[in-house]
Amino acid sequence: MALPDEELELDDVAEEVGVHYQTVYRWVRAGKLPAAVVDGRYRVQRHDLAAFLEARRTPTRAKPPGAPRLARAAGKMHAALSTGDEFAARDLAGALVAEHTPLVDLIQQVIVPSLLRIGQDWHDGKLSVWVEHRASAITERILGEVAPRPRGRRRGTVMVAAVSGDRHSLATTMAAVVLRDNNWRVHHLGADMPADELVRFCGDHEIDVAVLTVVNPECGDLARETADRIRAAGTPVVVGGPGRSLDDLILQVRDAVAGDR
């Protein structure tokens, strides 16, 4: 029988919730269910029991890995990509996604640092160029596997491409993946696209914003000229460049669309 003042003994809690007495006892001993000892017996306040049961009914979202975990993962990713161990790289990326790592963090904090180290080693003559190309190809396949299929209403439609002469398709893939993950519909045209074709594409399709990635600095002027032509035809444009983050890209795309409305 329940005690006065909304207090319950553990057997009362067990009967009310429909579990064994030992289960309630473990909740109390683990500190999950608040209880006070009165006359040598545990007693639970009804409001504490109600709060405990509500918390059990409410699903909790797992906390994504923090910076130390991602830093360690970046080291492992670098080792896998450097040696061409595609299965290890894919397994690592899959594990991080399963741990609720946002794709933008997977790319910016794990994959990009690994590729930059490989690129620097090639620049310093420590690696052959095929090591860098192989790492990029593996990364393309990994991003294809983890690419999201978001549900719900899209924010709008984006075209992603790089202009003629800029053959770095991986930058366009990264941009496309994070924008899709941010719930945009994306036309991913890839790298080395002629300016006339990009202008024509935006004119022939309902594009809310065009994104031009720039990795090759020699293509920067052409990218900006192409952006001016696309804008003149009525479509907002975001032009990327070395050192600009994917987080910045997401904000710039949102701002570009908002400013056009």
C-alpha cells in the first residue's frame, strides 16, 4: 500500500510500473531513480517516479563523437588512404556515421586533414602522385556510400560544378554531399565544365543557387567571370576557394537564396 505524502516503497513502485522488485532496486542503487532511506527502507517520491518514467519514454539522441575522437580517426584515415587500404577507410567512415558524426564533420575533420597531409607529402617529394590520386578515388567512393537521402521538404535546388581547367572533382563531390545532407536538392555536374554550359544549364533549370568550387587557383578568374554571367541571367552564385570551409558554404548558400527573395 502506498505511504502518505505521495511516497512509495520499492514494492509499490514495482507493482505500479509492472516490473520485478529487484529491477526497481537496481534503478535506485544505480542512481537512476531517486530514493531516500526512511526507517531502513527505500522510499520514492511520486513526482520523482513520474519524472523517471517520462525520461525512459523519451528517446535520447546519441551524442556525436567529440574533437579528440575525430582527431584520432583522422590519423587512422590518413594511414588507410596513404596505403590504399580502402576497406579500412570505408569501415572507419561507416563507424563514424553510425556514431552520429555529422557528414560535414566527417569530411572537414577526418577526411580533408588526411588528404592535405598526403598532398603535402607529394609536394615535398615523399610520395608519388599516384598515392594522392588513389586516395582521392577512395574518398570519392566513400562519399558515395555515406551520401544522405534526406526526407522532408527541400530548402531549394542547387547546381554544383567546377569550371573548365579545374579537374578536381572531389571538391564538387564534398560540396554536393554536405548540401544534400543539409536538405538541398543538388544537381552535381562535376569538374571541368565549360562556362557556356553552366550558364545554359542554370537558364534551362529552376536553380535557386549555383555553387562553383575552385581548387586550381589558375581557374579563379574564369570561375568569377562565369559566376558574373550566371548572376546576370538571374541565378545567385556562391564561388568557393582554397581555405573556405564547408560550414561557410552552407551558410553562403542559405544567404544567397534568402537575399534573392
